[in-house]
Amino acid sequence: NKVRLMQYIRIGAYAVAWCIILMVVVDIFTPLEAQAIPPFSRKYDVNCSVCHTKPPRLNTFGERFLENGYQMPGTEDGGVIKKRRLGDLTLDTVGNYLGARLRGNVQSFDFEKDGDGSAGNPEDRTEIGFPQTFSLYTAGTLTTNVGIFTEMLFNFKGSVFTTERAFVTFDNVGSYDVFHIRIGRIDPSAFSSYPNRRQQLDRVRGDSANQFGNAFKQQTINRIPLVPNAFGSKFYGLFKRTNGQVISPDKQSLFFSDREVGLDIHGRPFGDWFLYQVGILNGAEEGFGDSNNPKDWYVMFRVDYGESRYFTANLSTFAYFGNNNAKVTSVAEVSRRQYGLAGNVRYKMVDIYGAFVIDHVADLPPSLASSFDDTATGLTLEADVIATDRLLLSMRYDHLDAGGTRATKKSNSLLAFQVKYFLSSNIALYLRDDFNVQKDEGGSSGPRTFRNGFFIGADLDF
């Protein structure tokens, strides 16, 4: 129809304008022979392909670099060639530790039932969102076997400035590659076969409302967020135990959270084929403080196979045990648990990875057993194909079998396709399309009526 045609014309105009601007920027700042410029490649004077298939995905060498606390695999030197006096500090030195990432896109959402945008009545919408998020991160080694990582994120839409991750690593404690320790705000899934932070299809924020402004009223999702369903909380009707705010079913949490504070130990005591990980956290949604004495803890085991030039594979399993880390009502505290299996296969230019995760709510009061489903599952499968040196094709399938309040819980199945073109190793443009596999099942909420999301965007890492 005419309205839909005008939407696509506007999107096309925005895309052309962005391409012209970005081409000019690239022509000015990018050398003819494109080299990697983020912090680690600057520090070690190597190309991004040493550690990445295509950023942010890591290859085997990059995974070992991460596990070794930002030191080259097999080394314990911290990448420090010689000591520097304070007066020798230069801008080049700072650039070896400091990096930034800028992302944004034009978004177009289509719904089966076009509403007025009020709570529970979503409407078709096209938005310009460049820039959308800005990340500033510091990473590297302070000295031998002591590393740091911090990431500060600013969301332009909500004018929100947050600390995503911030931790210190103590590596090769006792002997090489047996004990590595991380302390701070960490991401537990960093070493699993499908880490939260390393997916080619970036997360797209949703739009939700809390009915009547009351913390213990049901949340209404206007626009469904586009994130891996395996990583989310998966429950409708859960609340934070600290302030009663709604825990959205898509919120990445527990083992896949990257904003909880704790201590993590990992290593490869038997060689490259086996990785173990154990950790303890303040608790889900607790952040830097802890109002709840019982801690959350987790374990993860990973087996690696086929460490060859053209083929690698790994399989990991984990269990996360939360204690009194959520509420179902204003008085009923429950414990959230999570169990999962993830895998990754890389063969030449193909990278396939995925996860199946089961979430369970323990300690549920008997009076709520009939109205609250205490088990939920999520499945995410993704495949990336490097078609050429500059062109990356990606596809992801997500399925959520939601749990929680039976009267309002909503499951969904989504497919996403993305074409990403790298102007250089650290600057990319992309086209992406997400659509709902399931038909409209009635109702007016986003998960039921969402049909399609179309995106034109840019991702700059420098």
C-alpha cells in the first residue's frame, strides 16, 4: 500500500545518505591497505584476523588469548617489552589499551495489527537511530599475568550511561594455564561455545510498559526485542527482589548476564582439549551490592576437538544455581536456575554455533503451582558464512517456549538474516531482516502481532 511504499522510500534515502557519509569518512581515515586498528592489534602490531574470523567472533587463537588474560597464548609476559617511566607515556601507548565502538541503524517494524502505539497496542514504526550506542572500553595487561577490562556503554535513545563489564584478571596462578581468576563485573559465558557478547547479529532493544506503574503488575511488551532466546530469562511474571521491578523475559541474565559482580576461575589443566570454569556471583540483578546473603554459583565444562587449520569444534555444558534471586509476588521469593548445552563448529569459511537452555524456578509456593509454569526453554542457532574477504552472510533461528504466568506468557519463533559488508576490518555496513515464523495467535501485544523488522546500519570499532 501507499503508506508502506513511503516507508521503504524513506529507508532507501537514509541508506544512501549514510553510505555517502561513511564512504567519505573511510576514504579520509582508512589507509589503502586496510589493517586492524582496535587496541590489541595496535599493541601487538597484528591484523584482526589473527584472533577473529570476523569481529566480534573469535577463532581458536583469539579464544586462547582471551582465556590467558589478554596475553599471547603460551606466554606470561603481559605483552610488556620493557618498563616505561611515567614520563614516557604517549598517546600511542594509551591507544594500545583504549578502544571504542559505535553502532546505529534505521529500524522499520511491521505488525499484524497496526495500533496507536499505546501499551499493548503496537504500531508500525520507522526510526532513525544513528548513533544508537557508544561503547568505550579499556583492555590489556598491567604487568605479567595481571590484566584489566572495562566497558562503559552510553545509549543515546534513553540517555543512559552504564558500566557493562569491569574486572581484573590474575592469570597462570601457580603454573601455566591451570588457574586464571577474574574478579569484578564479569560475563560468565565468555568462554562457552556460544558466548553472549560474540554474536554477529547485534541485539535490538524492545519497547515495553509496566501497567499502572506498579512494580508487581504484569509487564506489557509493545515491541518485541530481537535477542537470542537461549540467553533470556524466559519467564513472564518475575520481579527483582531488591526493588520489585519487572524482569523482562528477554533480559539476558544468569549465566548469560554481563553485569553481575563476582569471582570466576577457569583453566586447562589437561591440555588444549578441556576447559573448566567455576564462579560465584552476588546474585542475579544485584549488581555491585548484595542485599541477599546466599550467593549464585555456576560451573561450565568445555571440550575442544579438531584443532586444525580448516576445522575446529567444541561443545560446552553449564549449570547455574541461583538462590533467592527473584520474586513471583511481593512476598514470594524464588530461586532461578539455568542449565544448558552449547556447541560451535568452524570449517573453512563457515561458522555454526548455537545453544539450548532450560530455565527453572525453584521454591515456588504450592499456591502458585497451577497459575505459574516453573520451566521454560530457549533455542538459538546461528550460522555465519564468509562469502568474500569483505562480505559476511549470517542467519539466526530463535525459539522461546516461555514460562511464568500461564495467562500471559507468550512463546515465539523468529528468523533473522543479515548481510554485512566490511569497508575495512573495523568498519562495517549491514542489512538485516527479522521476521516472525509463527502466525498471529490473537491479542494485541508485540510477541503475538510482530511480523517483520528491517534494519540498515553501521558498526564502527576503533
